[in-house]
Amino acid sequence: MSNPAQDDISPGMVLLLAAATGLIVANLYYAQTLVGPISAATGLSPQAAGLIVTLTQIGYTLGLLFVVPLGDLLENRRLIVAGLLFTSAMLVLAAFSTSAWMFLSAALGIGLGSVAAQIIVPFAAHLSKEATRGHTVGKVVSGLLLGIMLARPAASLIADASNWHVVFGGAAVLVLAVALVLRAKLPLRVPTATISYAALMASLWHLFLRTPVLRRRAAYHAGLFGSFSLFWTVTPLMLAGPQFHLSQTGIAVFALVGMAGAVASPVAGRLADAGHTLMATAAALALGVVGFALPMVAPDSRNVALAMLVIASIVLDMGVAANLVLGQRAIFSLGAEVRSRLNGVYFALFFAGGALGSALGGWMYATHGWHAALLTGMAFPGLALLYWLTEYAAHSSALNAEMKV
């Protein structure tokens, strides 16, 4: 835990960390609205197009499990900068890819290196006072989510004006610039842990087994993030299809509107600091279900159907943004000495849900159509909400027992 007498993190540092995480995590999402042109250029079949997103998420999951825990062992600034230099190199490979295997290899590497963002988030928690930690994490995660949401429209607009190769080349330059700024501005943070890397990795399984909060929060967000990844894998394909006929610019505008959902992050942080995590989680999961229900009741009118889809994207993004902050606030309260490992396991587990969602969504859409994909997406937060009911029941039982005493 942080020292109560320490100075709180400065607003300027919060802004820097929020911007950095946004620019880093954006690399995972540039390809989402470019699945069509990348598949056509590299020879991927429609059924395999989901691999463009899935391989990036698999790389990210591997990085979360094997790289992020090093934040509890190695000097954090050096670890972050090294990850960003590797990411920049992988983005260059993606930019010059001319075949499926080259791009998918680059996608895996981009995911692996971009976990630097998840070393930065615990860094922000470490620099914050306990009383403001949720609010600080909420602001940094807002930057992260804005990066995710801006990545899609930015990629579409740039690809429309030039081509998808330019998107990844430009991203390589941006990431290199972020690495240089963080190298100059971040304070040193040397963890106190003295265990070996093998012992560090072995501790991940013990943390998972002995930390019920971690398991529960990861399950909740795996449901929401699986639906989020599914939505943003299949929706651009639907928007470019015969019903809507949107160009890459049109898809960019659609994705840009969805970023309004990021406003839920700081609100969720304040609710968590005030002790309302349980009910706020239910609301976030319910928003995920509603986000997939809305497009299913859309009328035949193209404009109304498109408006419903826009609202659905905002609602879904709000649920994801809020639940991510609620989860991180909960696990960051468990102890500074294991914070990077907890964050790594948490993200790895729910990104596995995201990889499943994007792969399953792409396959469902190609083989069974739009409505089947929507039902599949709804099932992810629906199952998480059923699991939440067990926590609510246990909480209610505990309260009743206290009242009887």
C-alpha cells in the first residue's frame, strides 16, 4: 500500500500516463475496422478474418502473463521503454506486410509489446494516495479507453485517405515518440521484491487460487470484454455490407461516436472509492446485455437501424469502461507488492475472453449471420451477470447475519 504521508500524483503526470496508455493500447485496435482490406491484401478467408484481431489479443495475453509480472521485479521505467521499442519494431513489420503470415506474426508481436500499458496503470496506482487511487486509476483508464475508441476511427480515416499500411507505419513513429517521452519524464520505480523470475511466475497460480476477488473480477470482465471484442470484430463487416454500405470514413464516424462511452470510467472510479462496487458492477454488466439487445429490435428502416446500432455501441462501451475501473480498483487495494502480478493475471484472463469473443464472433457472422453473432455477444455479459448474482446473494446473507447479531 502507498504511504499515507506521500505526495499525491500530480495532474500533469496523470495526464501523461493517461495519454501514454491510450496511444499504446490503440495499437491493439487499429486492425479492427480494417479487417476487410487487410484480409483482401493478405489473402485471409472471411472465416479466418477474425484471426487478425485474435492473434493480437493472444499476444497481449501472453505478455500479460509473462511480461507484466516483471513490474514487481524489475525497474519499471526501463521495462516500459523496452516494451515500447519492441512494439514499434512490430508495427513496422505490420506496415510492410504483404502476406497473411507476416501480418499475423506482426499482430502477435504488437500485442506482446503493448502490455507496457499495463505496467503503467499499476505505476499510477503506486504514485497515488489510497483515498484517491480509484479516481486516479479511473482517469488513466479513461485515457486507455479513449485510445481504444479513437484507434478505430483514426485507422479508418487514414486508410480511406491512403491505405492500411500507412496506419501501422504512423503508429510505429507514435510509439517510438511515447517511449522517448516516458524515458525522460517517468520517475524511477525499483520494486522491493527479491524473488527469481521462476518464483515470480509460480506465484501467479498461487495468487489466482488464493485471491477470490481476482477470480471474480476477471470473470466479470471476461464476459464484458468478450462481447466488446465480438461487437467490434463483426460490426464493421456489417456496416460495410449490403444493408448499410458504409465506407471506411463512415465506419470511422460510427466508431468515433462510440468513444462517448469512456465517460463512465471516472464515474465508476468515484463509485468504487465510495464503496458502491457491487451494484455498479451489476449496472455495467446489464449495459453489456442491453448493448446487444438494441440492434436485435431495430426496424427495417436503414437510418433507424443505424441509430440503434450507434446507441448500442455507446451503451456497450460504457459498460466495459465502468467495469474495467471497478475491477482494477478492487485488485489494486490488495497490496502494492503484488500489484503488477494481479493486474497481469486480471488482464490476461479477460483478454482470453476477448480473444474468444472476436474469434467466435467472426465465425458466427460468416456462417450464421448477424443475429446469431448478436445472440452470441449477449451471452457473454449475460453469463457474467448470472455469476454476479452469487456475489449479491452472499453479500445479502452476510448483511442479514450481521443484523441478527
